[in-house]
Amino acid sequence: MQNSRRQQAPPDAGQFVRTGALSGLLAAALGVAGGLLEGSLTGPWPDAADPGYADYLAANRAPVLAQSMLFVFSSAALLWFLGFVRARLLRVEPAPGTVAGIAFAAGALAVGLNILGQAAQITLTLPSQAGVPPNVAAAVADLCLVTLGLANLPAGMMFLAIALLSVRQLAYPRWLGWISAAAAAASFVSTFSLVPADGPLSPTGVVTTALRLVPLLWYVPAAVVMLRRPGGP
């Protein structure tokens, strides 16, 4: 009597990896949608001394809150995506996978800072803000900008680590590695937006706004590569 056993096939890991890739596309879509809501505001954010600050917040409560919630859920989707990015990096990096660990830790820190920045903006939509002096409300808005600006520093470290493992180890196609390097440079430059009070590189300046879009040039094609090649490089 033969006692042969049929070995069970492992679960389809590729399908699971595809959920990570789709979460990257979802994070990008939610982030873009949140950015587009800026156009639905009644005007630019008022100055700290503007006596109509409370009225501005009351009139724009819905779009400001909706924008923050879109950014928060975008951050959640991005965190899921980064877990699969880390797994892909680990496939090509020799043990102990230090650079892959740096990439994930820096990305998770950037996600956390982005959520904290949105917490400050959500605070401005609470009913209690109606009685807050304009300069206090402006300080909360500035706290949001500062937190989001600081998130660029760990984001730059993440992109730098991904670029290193893509250009040298081909974790992602080499051309994506160079895009990641460009996203790292854009993130580092964006950190300096905290220095000027006004101008194109200020927190709300034209250059700073454009630099925020550069990471999308990596997230979207990287997610597509993971969809097409879920098994890794």
C-alpha cells in the first residue's frame, strides 16, 4: 500500500501582491482628489490678522474636512503599499536588508507626519473653532503646513533608498530608480519650503505645489510594474 501524499500548492502570492499594487494606485488617486478640492475653497487662506478667519472656516468647513479625509485615507492606502514595496526590495538586497528597512521606516514616518498634519487641519473644521481668535486659528493652520513640510524629509530618505536598490540591484526597472532619485531630490527641496515666508518656494508657493506632484511620477508606474510582475524583479 502506497502512502504517497500530494503536496499542497502554496497560495497565490501574486494575487496578494496585486492588492498592494492597487493600494498604491488608490493612494495616488485619493491624493490627487484631495488636491483638486483646493479649488472648491471660497478663496486663499486668510492672514492671521484677518477678522473674517472664523467666517472663512465656517464657509469652507465641508471642502476642508473632505480634503483632509481624502489625504488621511490616501496615507492609509500608501502605508499598505509600502509594505509590499519593502518585500520587493528585500528580494534583491543581501541580508540583513538594511536599506529596505530604511525605506519602509522612512516611508512609514512620512505617512505618520502627513496624518498628523491633517489632524491639525481637521481641528480647524470643528465647531469649537468658531470662537477661536484668528491668530490662534492661523497658528493651527501653520502647524499643518509645518508638519506636512517636515514629512518631506523622511519621504526623501525613502525614495533615496528605493533608488539605490533599483539602480544597483534592479528591485524596480532602472528607469524607475532614476525617477525615485528625482522624487528624493524634490522631497529634500520641499523641506526647505519651511524657510521662506512667501514666494514660489514658500509652503503654499507655486514651486512647492509642483514639487508635491513629483512623487506621483514614481508611485503610479511602480504600482503598474508590481501589477504586471507581482513575483518581483
